[in-house]
Amino acid sequence: MIDAGNSITAAMVLASLLIFFRVSAFIVFLPPLNGQGVPATVKIGLSVAITFLLANRYAPVLALSLDMPANGAGAWLELAFLGIRETALGAGLAWLFSLCLVPVRIAGAWIAQEMGLTLGGLSSPMDQQPSNVISTMLEAFSIIMFFVLDLHHIMLYSLGQSFAIRPAAGAWSMPSWETVVWSVTHAVDDGFLIVAPIGILLFVVALTILITMRTAPQFNFMSYGMTLRLAAGLGGLIMFLPEVCGAIQQLLYRAGQGVTS
């Protein structure tokens, strides 16, 4: 027979464990923490530290809503389901935050393709997916700006607020499909808007090369055209780098305002 004190202690432990499931899944799947560049001990320590801070606020309320009988397989199956649900929710929150950096990768991939730099692959700083030199550079800039603008505080704030909006052991509604689809498709539009000046420049250069090849057949595209496209792309990156960084900054600010609103 379990007395009241042990029952309350067990409920607090299980409540803290559910909080840990959501927090740890969020940390593990959140770019750039999900790469191999961050040691596993750092991820575990960060998850435990954030869980300790959130458990002081949300664990007592969560423990009251947990059913803790002395024996019962159904109750433990329910707790297992809650653990799986919390892990999935934490991974989903991390995926939504990763959409903030997806437009930067799309922008870099498009510019690299127009410059002919897609032959050599690099590892992305956000994850282990193959990338190119332009995407890697823009992603590094976006990650630096993400921490410089203190948006990681908004990320941690939203993680804490998720326990107030969607309690671990309570019922909550899933976001609509329209919201998810809009978030994914809007990321593609933002990617093209980031590098719009460079894209227009490369389009004009490519059009000029095609007209020149039409009027002068002896003009070899592989000999001169690729060099001109590469030079135009590098010149455009140097010339419009402040505008590109400003567009990335506006994208991150909009993402932060969308989280806090």
C-alpha cells in the first residue's frame, strides 16, 4: 500500500519526467543542436537544466492531474502514451523552429545552382544533410544572427509557454493543416525574397550570355559563360551582402514575433 507522501513524490517524479521528454526532444531535434558538432553530454546537460527550471513551475500542477494508483497496467500504458506524445510534441516544436532557417538554405541552393557551384558538396552547419558553399555561408550567417539578436531567448520562452498552452497530461488541439501548409510554402517564398537582387543580376547575365551565343556562335558557353556567371554571382554576393543580411534579419524578426504573438 502506497501512502500519500510516496504517491505525491511519485507523481512529481513522473510529471518531471514528462517535462523532460518534451524538452529533450526539442533540444535533440533543434538545428543547429541536432548535428554531430554538439556533444551528447551538452545536449543532455542542457535538457536537464531546462527541465529543472520548468519543473519548479509546471510539475506541481501536472502532478495533480496524474492518476497514480498502486497497481494498474492501464495507468502505466497511459503514462507511456503521454511520454510518446510529449516526445513527438517536442520534436514538432523543433521542426517548426527549423523552418526559420529553411529559407536561407533555399536561397543559397538557388544561387549556387545559378553559379554552377553544386558540383562540390559540403556538410550543412544545421544538420548532416549535404549542402553547398553558398548555403553553408548563408546558414552560418543566419545562425550567428539568431544568437546575436537574442532570438534563442524567444525559443526558450516559447518552449516554456508550450506547457501552459498545451499541458503535458491535458487535452489540447492540434494546429490546423492550413497553418502547417502555409508555414512550409511560405518558407520557399522567403528563400527567393532573400536573394532577389542577386537572382535578378544572374538572370540578366544569363540572358546576356544566351543572346551573345545566338549572335556569335563561336562564343563557347562552357568556356566563357560559366566563368561570367561565377564572377557575376560572386560580385552580386559582395555587392548585395548587406541587403541579404537585412532580409535574413527581417525573416528572423518575423519568426520571433510570430512565436510571441
